[in-house]
Amino acid sequence: MLVLTRKEGEAIQINDDIEIKVLSIEGDQIKLGIDAPKHVDIHRKEIYQQILQENQLASQLTTDSINLIKNPQKD
């Protein structure tokens, strides 16, 4: 892990197209601004972990579920 110290107004550059800037420091909170291309997904870590968990659950369909999707019963 790379650990850097930045002050308000300073930034970190990742490759040519991602910049993370310290916008403000208020007490124990730091506000960051992230400038990245639209195709780059940016999430808070807890949200990203929820997305991974939901994707994993969705990928664990049972055979019955798959058969129901393939051959829905018509009433």
C-alpha cells in the first residue's frame, strides 16, 4: 500500500486520467473530489462490497430457477 500525505487543495494523480483532490478538511472528515472518465465506476467501499455480494447471490441460481426462466408457466 502506498501512503501519501496531502494537504487541502493538493491532489494525487493516477495514470493520465484520474485525479483525487483533497477539497476540504473539517474536523475528522476529509472531502475528496475524484475526476475520472465516465467509464470508470467509483463507489464507496461499503457500496462496492454490497454490489459484489448481490452479484454473487444472483449468480447462484438453482436449476429450478433457471428452468422457470427458460420455460415460464402460462396461466
